[in-house]
Amino acid sequence: MTQFPKKNLFYIPDGMIYLDGNSLGPIPKAAPAAIQNMLTGEWGEMLIRGWNNAGWMAQPSNLGNQIAPIIGAEPDSVAVGDTLSIKVFQALAAALNLNPDRCKILSDNGNFPTDLYMAEGLIRTIGKNHQLVTVDPEEVIDQIDADTAVVMLTQVDYRTGRLHDTKAITNAAHAAGAVMIWDLAHSAGAMPIDLAGAELAVGCTYKYLNAGPGAPAFIYVRPDLANKIQPALSGWLGHDAPFAFEQNYRPGKAIERMRVGTPPVIQMASLQVALDIWKNVNLTELRATSVHLSERFIAGIEANCPDLTLASPRDPNARGSQVSFAFEDGYAAMQAIIDRNVIGDFRAPNIMRFGFTPLYLDETDIDAAVEIIAEVMTSKSYNIAKYQTRKAVT
């Protein structure tokens, strides 16, 4: 098993085993100093001159070029900024514009809810005959037909960790004349990605990329389409010449037109530090190590926790870098496990999730986590009243 000498680059509290990087990555140790330098050395000393002198205005493209190889994208095809929900809206609106004579948006019922909510809102806004159709993940390819305008999927199911075959689905979409959008929120930084010619992709940077809560999202546009895409959100910074202050919108060149709002400079300082860690990381080796750790975890849990049922695909090649177990009292059990400093999370109705991130996890962590989880399950300590009360974030 490949060892990644990166664990010392992250701050993880003493005694904690962090198995929730699929939801929020830990803070890089260099992030506080970088953010402080931005606050005092750039914002503090330069004030508005920072847009030029500190390169703030170029951050969306510069950071996009650092994300591009992580998601298998070409240079100058990724822009960073705004939130993932905004980027989903942008991508879907652009995709529908590429297929104006079709009305069906196809997704699956394992897609992350915000993607579906944004689709519903866009459909209401457009006010035409578009329809969002969701099917079981296994049925997606069979449901792509001549009415399908767009196929919009999250590569890794946020509940179960089920992994879509990007190449097979993208090829099927294109064969039917549909546009393909991939949401990479649960796969970027977890494995090599083959976009297989997809027109658009989106993702976030606060999970496996470790940029921090609220860190900006990214959007990818296939280079041959970048100067054809018409942005539905025609923000000031997506204009071809923002400081010409023209009254009418002219889209910027290529991926620049997918910028919307002002870059979140403080958050981007954290993102830059996080992306520095990815230099020279071999994604194929990372993926192999993630599979090894997750297989070790599954074997340990199934040997010691008979009340937990594997909810993720058994085949490691069919899942992302998370493992989910189903349990009727999963919320309470997860709270008891967290109380013992093993951090996972819960997704309704009964899913206990655990993420496997080799940059800061190793076999010792996995074995210790299994032992603690087994103790909680065997003792049934999750029946204590304090673990039964649902918090706002699960």
C-alpha cells in the first residue's frame, strides 16, 4: 500500500480519527498563516490595490488551472468562484441552450438534492415545457432517449458512495444527442476522473480538496464549446471588459464568461494552500490506497458489527471513496461514535457514512476506528438519551 507523506500537513486534533473528509476536509496547517497574510499583508496593506498587486482578479482562472489536472480537464477550461448550487444552475442553463428543441432533463434519485432543486427552479424560471425526470441510478442509460436534452448526474452517490461509469454514460448521452453534465463534488480529489468528452462539469473544493467550509466551487466547460456557451447568469466579472462599464453584456472569452460574482479572496487564499498539497500526488496511487483502506474497514466492521448492513456497493470499483452502512438507529449510533472521537456522519433515513482519504489516513487509523465502532455497537451505548436528539447538521 502506498503511503502518502501528507498527514503532517493537516491539523487533526489529538486522538481524533477523521473519517468525514467526504463531507468537509480538515484544515491544512499552512492555511491560517496564508489567510492571515492575505488579511494583513494584502487587504490590510494594499487595500483596493490588492486586485492588481496581489493578483486577486486572476485567482478564479489561476486556481482553475490547478484544479484542472485533478479532474482530468484541459488547461484554461476551469473557473473557480461562487457556490456549487450557482455552478449547477449555470451549467444546466447553458446545457439546455445547447439543446433548445428538447425538453427532458434526466437525473437519478441518488443525485445530491441541491442539483435537483436548482433544476426545478430553472424549469420554473424558463417557463417552457422542460421536465426533470429522475430514475434509479442503474436505469440511467436505458432512459436516455431522443427527448433527452441533458443528462445531469453526480458521479458518486452522496448516500451510498455508488460510482457512476462516466465514460459509458457520457457516450450513451452523446449517442442520443444529449448534453452531459457531471457533478464531481464527491469525486474530485478522491480518484482519477475521465470526463469522456462531457460538455460541462461542476464541483466543490471543501470536501476532498480541503479548502474549508464555504470554499468556492468550480465549473468546467469543454474547450470547443467555451466561446459558444451563453451564460444565463451574466455577471459583471463574466463580461469581456468588466472595467469598460458597458451598459450591455458581452460574454468574456472562453471559460472567463462563466465567472459571475466577485472572487471570495479570503476563501481563495485557503484554497491555494490546499491545492499546493496536491502537487505531485499520483491520483491512481491515491485511489488504490483509498480502496485498500475502505476494504480493510468493511472487513473489520462486518466481522465485529453484525447489526450494520453494508449500503455501499460491495465491489470497490463500483464505489467512490466513502463507505456507508445502514442501521435503524444510525443517527444515534453515529453520535455515540463521534463522542468517542471517530468522526463520520449520518444521512437520512438510516445511513452512517465514512470517508477514506489517504492524504491523512492510514491503516492504524482504520483499525482503531473499527475497534471503537465495534465497542459502541456491542455495548449499545447509542441508546443513551443524549444521542437521540437530532442536531441541525447530521
